[in-house]
Amino acid sequence: MGRIFGTDGVRGIANTELTAELAYSLGRAGAYVLTEGTHKPKILVGKDTRISGDMLESALVSGILSVGAEAVTLGVIPTPAIAHLVKEYGADAGVVISASHNPVEFNGIKFFDNKGLKLSDELEDEIQRVIESDFEGVPSPVGADLGRKRAEYSAEDDYKEFAKSTIAADLKGLKVALDCANGASYKVAVEAFRELGAEVVVINDNPDGVNINENCGSTHPEELMDYVVRKKCDLGFAFDGDADRCLAVDEKGNLINGDFILLICAKHLKEIGRLKNDTLVVTVMSNLGLDIAAEKEKINRVKTKVGDRYVLEEMLKSGYKLGGEQSGHVIFLDFNTTGDGLVTALQVSSIVKRKGKALSELASCMKELPQVLVNAKVPNSHKDIHITDSEIAGEIKRIEELLHGAGRVLIRPSGTEPLVRVMLEGENQQEIDNLAHNLAKMIEAKAQA
């Protein structure tokens, strides 16, 4: 068996790749590895709205109970709620059954440790090793030592109160549109905004088990962009299926992606003296426009590999308070240990209200540079050809000089397919388009030669 854990837990098509048997094994091995030596450990289990959640939850919980651990089911709840509640409830671990922004046929199983952090590669490998060893050495208690399942019905309210507490004042006077992606935020986000005094209008808050992320939410914000203008809202927010990411829409219907959100929040935190070392953590995929704007605001940037786990690693290592990705995964480390869509939406709304400015005006501090992404097919053995081939390296240098500081070239080998991604940013869309396609052709030709 290859490595079953990907960049964000175990993912696959439910009932073919991610089977009930695998869910049971993950529950059994995960409970054992994460709570070894703890007497009657407690593990929280939450899920999003997709239809396969019930099947996988039943199997996963069986696995947890089989090693004598207690399973506390929280029902449909955002991923960041689990990360937070693990600490609030003093649990030993947490598990989320969700495939985030993916279509309904997919599902996933993602673990958090007792500090609300995603697992290290080493711990994931250990869980897989236990499964592959056919659970050698894993106890199978009997009688009174078996685990029990119990439901915690106040989990959603507890998470909602926490999210509301992350802003200092109410949101009275703001009209906000929410797109809940027919996912895990469909009740909690709406209630939080209403209880804070905002006028709320909502779309895609009627999950039926199969409509999660379907032409809605943060991966398809077009409907929300139109809705915000039609309903004359001050701003809007689109969550993904498990609500760990969030994109904003300004009052004119423009999409405000994660880069803009990060800059608006970083600027605000710097002004109130809460941005550690005036530093923002972003990935290499953040738009060059963010760099240029942050430079002007005297905000430092630390860049990581793509993936919110690498952003978080860097933040934990140096104590930075704010980080995230263009996709809308934003981590406010003062509040939570993972991207939190609801907290992000509340923070942005609170800044809009506090400053008394339109979101479009706040977002105007950054100009997004055009970006082009082209895939070049290369054998896996040649994924570093842009470094090893002097002619390609020379061409990349020539392009960067041509863009004279107002653009860049980024080559990223794919982790899953035999290709490298050629990304160019610059001021002229036509120019970078041509340069990117020519560079990709050159890489392909050299790699096949």
C-alpha cells in the first residue's frame, strides 16, 4: 500500500477508495496511536453535510470504541470547530469527516491532536504502520473496558460563542450576505452574524447531503458576487464545505481573495500593535501584488511551501500571529490553530465596521498582478530540470530580467502527477501568457529529449 495520508488527511471517493473498512481501521489505529497510555481517552468526531458522512462516522466510531476510547460525536460542524473544541473540552484528539471543497462523491478523514494541530507526517506514518501490521499490539478490551459513544449537542453553540468572542464590538448596521456552500457552516455562521447584530441574507444553506459545494461556496463564488449587489449588501462571504476557508465579496460584487484578506487584516493588526514582528506568513503562490503592497505598508513576509500546514508550522515556530493562502485559508493564531472561515469573516466585517470604510476601499491598498499557470509534462525523474538544465535556468533568468522587478517566474513540480507547473506574474497579461507557454514548451522538449 502506498502512503494513505495526503496533504490534508486521507481523501478519496467514499465507498470505493475511502471505504467503511478503511474508516474503521483509521479509527482504531488513530485512537491507539494518539492516546497510547491514556486511561479511557476521549476523541471528538465531527463531519460536514455530505451523504457519506453517516456511513464513515459509524465505521470510524466503531474503530475508536474497539480500543476502549470514548467517542464524542458533535454532528455537522465546521473543521475549525473541532480544532478549537479539542482544547476547550480537554479531549485527547479530534477527527473530522470531510472532503472540504471537493464534490460530494469525495470524503476525507482528518485528525487533530490534543492541541488542535493537524498531525505530523511521522504520526500519520505510525497510524498507517499500525494498520499495515494488522493492529499488532493494539488492545481489544472486553466487558466494561470497551469504549462508549456519546453525542455532545452543545458543540455548535460552544464554537459559535468562541467565534463571536474574537471580535470586540457588534456588527450592527452591516448588511452581510453569506454563501454556506450547503456545507458545515449553514447554521452556525448565520446565527453568529445575526446574534452580533448584522442584517444577514443567505444562499446555499439547505444541505440535502448531495448539494455540498455544487456551483456554490468559495470554489464557485459567482452567485454570491451577483447576490451581494442585487441585495445591496455591504459585503459577502463564501465558505467551503467544511468552512475552514472563506473568500469575501465587496459591495460592488468584486471577489476579494485570501491575499487581499490577509493584507487587510495584517494592516489592521499592525496598526493596533498585534502583528508580531510586523510579519505575515504566506506561501510562494501568493500574488506578487501582495508583496508590493506589503512592502509599502512596511509589513514583512515569510514564505512557505504551498499548503496551510506549512504556513502553520512557520507560525508556530516563530510565534507569528497571521498567515494563510490565496484560497482563503486564513490562520489567526491568537484564536485558532487552523484556517477558520467564520472567524475570518467576522474579523473582516469587524474591520469594515470599525474603520467605517467600504470593503472595496480597504482592498484598494493592493493591486493584483496578472498570473498565468501552464503545465509542462515531464517524467518524474526530470522534475528538477529547471535547476539542472543550464539553458532552462538561463531562460528563467532572462524572463525575470525582462519583467524588471514587476514580475516573477515560479516553477513548481507537481506532487501527484508527472508535470511541473510554470507560473508567471507580471503587469502585461499578453506578454506573460506568451512567455509562460514558450517556457513550458522548452521544458517539455528538454525533458523528453
